[in-house]
Amino acid sequence: MEHLSTKQISNTFTETFPGDLSMNNTRRQTPGVLYCSVLPTPVAQPVLISWSDEMAEVLELSKPSPEDILILGGNAINPMMKPYASCYAGHQFGNWAGQLGDGRAISLGFCSGKDGVDYELQLKGAGPTPYSRNADGRAVLRSSVREYIMSEAMHYLGVPTTRALSLVATSDPVLRDMFYNGHAEYEPGAIVLRVAPSFIRFGNFEILAERGNGLLSKQLCDWVIARYYPEIDIEHEDRVVHLFQAVAERTADTIVEWLRVGFVHGVMNTDNMSILGLTIDYGPYSFVDDYDLSFTPNTTDLPGRRYAFGNQASVAYWNLSRLANALAFLVPETDKLVAVLKNYQDVYERKYYVMMAKKLGIDELREEDRLLIDSFEEMLQTLKPDMTLFYQLLIDLPDAIGSSADVKNFFQETFYTEPDETILYASMLTYRARIETNSCSVETSKQMMRAANPRFIVRNYMLHEAIEKLEKGDDSLLKKLEEYMKDPYSKKGDEYFVKRPAWAEQKAGCSMLSCSS
Ligand code: AMP
Ligand code: MG
């Protein structure tokens, strides 16, 4: 175990690729480079709010010393660190947005974990970079708590994600117009230290394509393959296609996992799509409470609901098509990329139905089960019960399900509005009949369901309350959520095994959020 301030740090990315080394953080276009060297801007006083012991253990880091906390707040660096901001572009809400880049994220370098993975350490909210455009490079406490908690919560849920090591308050105020209504207010600032094998996004390739920089794009592909996709033959002439295929697979895996736990990302722009298929950039995300495929937590997304719960698979497809487009100038036969894209729907559906079978405790997915799963989902979409509660109760659906009134009573606590009893009953009869044909034992089927269905999820209203308390200096709720989120499949967090309370339904920050962060 070692302190962050003396830990061995490597700078593989900056040493491999051309960068702008001027250390100048004035906003500008940066053609021809993959990053700009830039130092974090010091803050008034970094105060540690939270530290992930589990993440620290992976990185073999000791509890942070006062010097370490200075690094976490951007007031110092370990002498081996060569901080930088990455250059990327992106499609935002379906439109080409040009150069974006790390406007408030600053990578500190790589640190090898005891699991053999080389982890990139990145501060979010550490001050302006050349990519900050018209913004301040900072992050507010509320959005930092949200990123810190949810990235770790997703890890414990078993969903591919970036992680977080620390959350510090900066003691500096940050001006934000939370509701975009012209009433900007000062809020406490904070910085999260994020951790992932890499933060490279689809957008890192998009910018190189836009700039016609084939050589760098090929080099970046090779780097990504060598480090993160060792199963791909780096000498193969089709390696870029193979990379695209692997990214499509991982993306599909992650989307399926989002649907399993009911997660809605909220801003699936191509600059927020990880080349490793990780859940990245936690903004106005939410779990679904009442099951609704058209639910989007992002107020900016309301007009088109592009990033709604049920749209995530098709948006991922669209985003992958942007990536294919960005890689096309490296691939002589572009129909190979098109073929991978065409196959995405099948790949995704296969994964989706396998996941749904587990949620439902179906032992072996049969062809006809797809229809059952579709109609089960239709029932949920019609009755809109609380997704998490409903699947939990389903595990203990009695063998003799009784009358339609009995079934309704059984699920009563999961409904936000009075359900159509007939639809529910019909669905349960079909479901029960299928479960009875399982070749595994009832207990095995239930175990499968317990492993696939989280019992505790961190809902937006809980975060909202935890943040309100924290802003008043009370971290008790934050600590409690941190404890429960580590065990999401157990009954440990059962004090929260209830529907979203009525007061949270329309309250800002409890159901929907703006992008202001
Ligand atoms: P997001 O929608 O949060 O993924 O951010 C989109 C782009 O805006 C990225 O390039 C971010 O780095 C940048 N950005 C967001 N917030 C800020 C901020 N407060 N200061 C500077 N850049 C920001
Ligand atoms: Mg982003």
C-alpha cells in the first residue's frame, strides 16, 4: 500500500501520442493532437467527503494523507503525474457538435491495480482546460455526489462502469443556473477522482475522422486494441473491423445491463459512449421507478425523449453507426463495418432475451419464450408498477396464485396507480405455467432471479435528500446509501424497499434533472 502522492504513475497515453505541451489552458481548437497538457487549478481548501476503500484497495493506495487530499482537490500533483485533457468530438442529441474534449476533466496518468489492470486516474471538476469552451471547468457538489455514488453503485450492481476513488469539497462556490431560467446561484464546488482502464470515447475517433487524421486514428485503434482488446489480432488487416465488432458487443452488453437494473443514462451523446463499453459520464441519470419505456430523466431531452429508457438500445445502435462512420476511412471495404452494424440488432436481442430469462427465473431460453417476455414487458408498460419492487415480489409469487384479486393484492404495494387486474392476472397465469416447465428446481430458479434483480437501487430522491443533508454538513445519509449500495441484491437496504414517495414525483432533482452540473 502506498500513498497517492508517492505512488508509481505512468504516462503511457501522453508518451504515445502527440499532444500540445504548452500548458496553456485558454480555450481553443487543437488540431493534430490527442491531448493538451494542463495542470489542475488549485481550490480554496480541499476537504475529503468520501473515499472508496474498495477502489483504493484495487489500486493499493493507503488512506489519503493531507498531501494526497491536496492531489484529490487539484492543489498538488505527484511528481510523476503529467496531467492532460483529451481532445474528442461528439454528436449531441443527434447533431454534430465538433470539438468538445475534456472541458473539466483532467487525467493524472495511469496507476497499476493489483488485478493487473492499468487504471487511468482522472479528476472531474479540476478547473479550465483548452476544451472548457464557455464554461468554468468546475463541478458542483450535487452532481459530484451523484457521479461518485452512482458509478460505485453500478459497480456493485455488476454493470460495466467507470468508478470513483474520492469525493472532495473544494470550499469554492460555483455559479450554476440549475433550472436554466436565468436564476443562477452559487453552489458548493466539488471534485471526483474517477477511475477506469480508459476514458476514451467514440468521440475521440470522431474528431480524428473529422480532421482527416488517418494516421493518428489508426494509431489510436492499435493502442486501444493492444491494451484493451487483447483477443484481437493486432497484425490482422481487418483489425479495425474486429475492434468495431468488439465495441459493438460490449456496448450491447452494457445496454442490456442497464435494462436489467432499470438504469436510464439520460445523455447518450457519442462523447459519452466509452470505447470500452463502460457506463461513463454520470449526469441526469435515473433508475426507472414506475416501469415506463418512455421515461427520460433529462429535462433537456423532454421534447424528443431520444434518451428514454426504452430507446437506449436503438440510440446505442445510432451511436455505433457514428463510430463506424469515423472508422470508415481506415477500412478499405466499408461493407465489413456495415455488416457488423447490421448484425447488432441480432446480437443485442440475443443478449437481451437471455438477460430477461434470468430476471424471470426461466432456466433455458426457448424460442417461444421471446413472445412471453415481450408480453410480460407489455404488461409492465401498461400497468407501470415499480420495476424494482415488482421483480422482487415476483420471486415469491405463490405456487397457487389464486384469483385475480389475490394476485392484485400480492403486488399491490408496487403500483403507483390502480392496475387492470385482468391484464395482471392473465400475465401471471402464463408466466406461472412457463415456470412450471422449468427443468431446474424452484429454488434454482429463484436464486437466478435474486441474482438478476436488484433489491436496493439508489433512487434520485434518496440522492437528493443525501445531498441536501450534505450541504448542511451532515453526511449520515450519504454514508448510509454507500453502505446499502454495496449489497444491492440483499435485504440490507430494506428500509428503502418502498415505492418512490409521492412528494418526489415532480420535485426537481428527485425524478427529473437538468444537465446543469
Ligand atoms: P457532458 O454533457 O457533461 O458530457 O459535457 C459535454 C461537454 O461539455 C464535454 O466536453 C464537457 O467537458 C463539457 N463541460 C460540461 N460541463 C463543463 C464545465 N462546467 N466546464 C467546462 N466544460 C464543461
Ligand atoms: Mg461528457
